[in-house]
Amino acid sequence: MHVLHVAPYFPPTWAYGGIPRVVDGLSRAQAAAGAQVTVLTTDALDGAARAGLPLDRRHGEVRVLTAPNLSNRLAYRHQLFLPQPGALAAARAGIERSGPPAVVHLHGHRHLLNSAAVRWARRWGAAVVLTANGTLVAHERKVAIKRVWDVVLGDPVLRAADAFVAVSGADLAAHLRAGLPAAQVHRIPNGLDMGEFAPLPPRGAFRARHGLGEGPLIAYLGQISPRKGVDHLVAAFAGGALSPAQLVVAGNDMGGLAQAAAAASGAPGVRFVGLLRGDERLALLADADVLVYATQAEVFGLVPFEGLLCGAPVVVADDCGCGELIREAGAGLLVRYGDVDGLRARIRTLLDDRVAAAAMVGRGRRYIEARLQLPAVAAAHLELYGRLRAPRAEAAWTGT
């Protein structure tokens, strides 16, 4: 089966959050399971540079085709991915040379690659699957613009989809509230590549590189935007309230939100280290005594599970899917989004009771091993693709 994954960002574009990681893992696992896998993406990398990779390349067993953006700034600052003239036509021709895909799997909502891909899917007779991964609902920024986009471009993509993948129960409920047919919404979680976490960087490596000393280390890892709650986490450290613990904030802070919060609250012991890649991000997680991911409207949240695989106990918000999954796993403490006092108290609890914290980490690892390993998640997607393709194959056989 030929599967085309469509995402506006793909490794090494870690500045764009979890979707590149999700598409990377899923595409590699499906290729390992025997599928022919192609990825269509853009050359977005981060705020300062483009990816600069070949437009047609191999990523392990996955073929990656790139449509360069007209503007890297529009892509990074406004999530507006505008392929250069002729780029999509060239990509489509490249895809078709390998044989038209049977399934087109769209990742993320509201980008022009989706609009092009659904047109191609009609031409190919391919099934269309959409995993919005938290982007289905218009929230956080530019809400009015997103609603206009939906009327003109977004809603036609939703109508063209044969199936939607919800990554948590909360995400499934959001799909139903959006009016999507229940029979078309399928719950399949995001997966984690266990091989990425073995072996881990030695504990203490991140501390040593950054001169962090011996005090308890609290970590945040991820994009820094208003709904991520980093300002609340920084506020929990105000006036030395958690001393001698120190906070490391790792991620691309597009609006200077976290630094402004630190300056306003007079929080000592807060270190901003920017975007981390590869072993450096795992080294932070391996050194963390507590990982905090108290975000809002997070339908899944890969980072807390990555932290658990690195041995870090977690505090997450009880909002939406991330809290749902950590509660289901019994793998961490939950706090109301924006509750600074509650956040501070839960950090102290995990620092003070290391036995209970270690038990949560153990439960989290067992949950991941049982439900979130990439081979099983990839197999669930391939099974869904097969069910979607069956009626098409029967129609072709009967000539209807």
C-alpha cells in the first residue's frame, strides 16, 4: 500500500512542535511494516533558516518530497505555508512516478498542502485521513482569521476526508462537537519510538554542560506560547518560593513570553536555554527531577511521556487530552491550568516524595509499553487504511 503523509513541517523542523515528531515516527514505523511511504512537506525549519535539504530525498525507508515556501518568515511567524510557484505540481509529478497513493494522510489543519492533496486524492481515487492533532478547533491566536480560513479552505478539506484520527478521548469529543460524523472519527493515540530512549544520555550531563550545580532541577520542554502556561510555571518560582530548585525552560519563545514573565515576577533560578535538539533534549529530561507541562487545550502531549521514559516524574494540566492520558496511566500529578499555587505545591510534592514519584514513572513506562509503542500505533493506522480502501476496491471490481 502506498501512503502519502502530508505535513507542512517534517524533521529536522523541531521548532514547530510535536507534529513533525509524530509524522516522522508514524511514517518510519509504517515503512518498517512494509508500506510504501511518501511524505510531502515544505522547507520550513525555524525562524531564521530553511531546512536546505534536497527536494526529493530518502529519510530511512521513507521518501520525502519538499515544496519550498515563498516566505520562511510567514511560515514561522504566522503558520502560513505558501509553496513557491510550480512546487506543488513538481511534487505531485514526483509522487505519481512512484504510483498514485492509496491513502492520503493529512496532518494538521489549515494549511494549503491539505487543499492541494485532497484535489490529488480525488484524481487518484485515494482515501483521505486527517489527524488534526489539536488544530481542529480555532483557538489561541488569530481566531478570526482561522474562522475565515475554515469557510474558504478548511471546511472543504473536512468534507473531503473519509476518516479522522482523534488522539485522545478529549480529542474525539472535540471532533464530535465540531459536527463531524461519529462513524468517521477513530481514536488512535500518537506513538513513541522506544529506541530513541535507549540508551539515554548519562545523568548529570546536561547539568554539567550548563553549569547548573546540584539543586533540584525542574524542566519545561516545548514551544513557548500563551496556552503552554510557561508564565504560570515561572510565577511559581517568584521570590525564591521553590529555592534551591532551579527551572530550565527549553523551547523557542517566539514572543518573549517566558523571559517577560521572569522579569516581572523576580523569579531567581530560572534559566532559558532555547530550542534543544537530539541528545540535548533527552539529556535535559534525564536530569530533570520534575518535568512540568501544565498546558491548555493539549489533546495529547508527547513531552510528558518522553519525560517519563527518561525517568522524570511529571506535572500536567488537567485540561483536555494530556491530563486525561496521564490520569489514565496513573503516571503524574494534575493541576488546574493557571493555578500557580497548585503548581508550586505539586512540584514540592514530587521533590519531597521521591518514592511516590518513582512509582509514577514506573506506571508511565508500563502504560507506554502497553499502548503507545510505534509499531502498534502504525499497525492501527494501516488497519484503518485497509478498511477505507476496501469499499473502493470492491467498487472498482464491480465497476460501480
